[in-house]
Amino acid sequence: MSFHRVEIKKKHVGEATKAAAGDAGVDIWADTLLPYLQLRRRGGSVKWMVRAKKTLITIGDVRERHPDYLSVKAARERATDVYSQKRYGKAPAPVSADGAPPRWTWGDLDREYQAFISKDRWVNNRKKPPSKGTSDDVRLAFAKPSFMALHPKPLTELDEATIEAARDEIESHRQRQKNISYFKAAMTWAANKKRVRSGLVVGTTRWWEHLDGGDPDPETMQAIEDRRKIHRQRKAALDVEAIAGVLAAHERYCAGRTAAEKISPGIRFGLWWVCLTANRRASTVQLRRDDFLEQDPLGEAGWGRAAWPPAAMKAKTEFWLPLPPVVRSIASGSIADYTQLVANEHGEWDSQWVFASTRRYGRNPNNEDVSVYPNSLNRHVARMRAAGALDGLPHFSLHLVRSAMGDYIADKVSGVVSSLVLAHTLPDDPNEAAAVTRDVYLTDQRMAEKAAGMKAWSEALVEAYLAAGGTMPAPREEARKSKLKKRTPA
């Protein structure tokens, strides 16, 4: 039996049909857009199934000549109806006085909007790649029982009171805010792009624009204020010297762990990279070797360059960063240490990633080239803290580095340079280029300004690190006899 969690497409139907020709086992493809929809192959039979209330319901067949044939799109629509009926009761039959196709229900918009944001979009005359984090957030938000209960209801019959009632059934204040935000975005998309299908035609009152997440209760208010106070204190305490102390503790911690407890090169050098660049952990581990230049052809001698495509960045725009020699050596050291480690353990095995994982296979099927998982950097910090390696130092987290570095560059260079280095969107003020100019005419990544910020920060951090008694990191792996067994020639 094999299980695949994917966005079911026509190719998966083909795979299931091909497997049905000669295998007596069971294969399951579970849909990521509609968690209750499954494509199941048992022996020579391939069916569309819906899992609802701990039961499996057959809703159709994949054979085109079969009377119950459903395409992928039709299976999604049928699955939504069946799941809603099973869980919340039968939906009222759609009625159209003019004979036009039935207008969308909330279940239809739930399905269509999630499909829309899971693919490339055209925003401000630019292709915007999908964000897995946002897609997961929307899926979880719309899967709340109070919102699922509204699936059978036509969009034209929804109103402020109905949505507020659904919102108030959600326990978490933060989740209520997310649900309302995503609901408003979905309704606006339908009213702007799918007016006829949705029924939200021109002239429809956009009542949803006035919705909000509601106020937290007094206990939640106090909890939020307490967390904010702690966060402000931690931000104020984490400065250049504190981060240098963390790096010194990090190097000692890594040096003391060997064999099965050894810290991988991707984790060891990855933490250094975050502290020197303030990259987010997700963009850090998505840096490809092809996008890392040891010598920037447009930069000073000894300066490198790192670049990320839009899909790797939170803002979904291309980003370049100049690398002072000390920062460049971190990336080079990660590659060198990983290459030697793998050669010692496995033989030749290249990777496309600067901060590659020593896992041979990833969490996704057929992924044999794995980068460090973003949360692995967080776990490393947590394990150091649990082991007492960070005792006596201010609280450290990867994201707090961005505040410390941003404040330092803003103070020593300028606020604009700070925003450029942190990949923040600049405000439209009189000192900045107009939006149309930036979008159409300016392609410069403002590398000279970024270089000034990177130079100031990296020099200050290295100086503080050396003053704390640290030694700059270098590759540690040495060539040794491979553990691979030699094959006897035939």
C-alpha cells in the first residue's frame, strides 16, 4: 500500500489507472486542497472517495465511459457537496429564475479560492508565486466547523450577522482574525474576478468589507500585552555583543558533539549565516549554489553575491545581497564541509543547496536532494538552550536577529539601507521613486547601499565575536577512508 498527499491532478489519475492494470495492492492519493477527497486504487478498480464522519463514500469513477465518471474538477465539486451533506445536512436545491447556471455557494468559493491561491497569480503586472504557508493558513481557516457549516449557503444569501456568528464560534482570537481576513479576501476576489459565476454582480453591496476579527476578551488582552512586553524586553537586550556571545557558545557546542550527535555543516554554518545576514530561515535554506557567487563581478574584490528568486522570498520579489568576505566564507565553508562529509560517508553526491541536509531523502516523494529544514535551525537553538549552552546570555531567537541588525544599520548607516538589507518594502515617500518607476524602469538592486549596511554589521559582529574569545569558523571535515564497501569485480 502506498499513500500520497498531493494536489490531485490528471496525471495522478493516470498513475492510478496504470497501476490498476497489474497490481493487487492499494494506493491512495489524498488531496491537499480538499482534505476529505481521495483517489483510491484497489486492485483493478480506481474510485473517487470522500472521507466524512469516519466513513468512506464512493462518489464516482475515473473511467470516461463509466456512467459515474468524474473528471478531477467534477470530483472536487461533487466531493464538496457530498461532504457538506454528510456533515451538515442536505443543502437546499439551487434555484435560478432566469435559467442561468446556479450561483456559487460558500463551498464553491472555498474550493475555487484555495485553487486560485495555490498557483501563480498575476499581481501588479508581475507573476506572484504561491506561498505554501498562506495556502496552509487558508485551508486550516476555512476548515473550521463553523465555516464548513456554511458550505451549502449561496454567497448571495450570506450576510454580516451570519459570518460574525461563525467567527464567534472560533475560540482563538488570532484565528478569528485570520478567518475574517481570508474570508474578506475570497469574497473580494469573487466579486472582482468571478462576478457572473459567484452572483456577486456589479452593484452588489460589499458588506464583507466592514467585517473584523472582533475584540479579544479581557484575559486574552492581558496575555497579548504580557507577550508584547516580554518581546520588547528581548529585542532591547539582544545587541551585537549578545549575538556574538551566542555564536561563541554555538561554536563550542558544535565542537563538543561528535559521531551520531555531530551538528551537520548546514546547521552549523546556517546559524552563522542568519546572524550575519538576518535572512529569514526559509530563504536561508533555499539559497542555491547556482545563485551564490564567490566573487560578485560587479562588486569589490573578495565580495560575493547571493540571489534568491521571487518564490524563495516572503515578499515574492527577486532579492540580491552583497556578501563581505567573511559572510562569503560562511557559504563556502558550508559547501566544503558538506562535500567532504558526504564523500567520507557516501561517496560522490552533489547537492544544489548551499546549506544542504545530510538526510538522503526528503519529506516529499522522490526528493533525493534535501536542504536544511527551516525548523531545524530553531530546534538547534532550543537544544543549545536546553543543554545550558546559552546560560547567562540574553534570550536569542533567529527572528530577533533581524531587529538587532536592522536597528544597528539604521543607527550607523541609514533607515533606508536597513530596509534594503532586510528585504523590506520601502514606503512611498517623496525621497523614494514613484511606484510606477520602480515597477517598470528600475531594475537596480541598490547593491552599493546594501553593501554599506552589510559591511557595517559584519565588521561589528566579527569584532565582538573575536573580543569574546571566539575563533572564526572553518570547515572541520577531513578526508578519511570511505565507509562504502568495495564491490568485488565480476
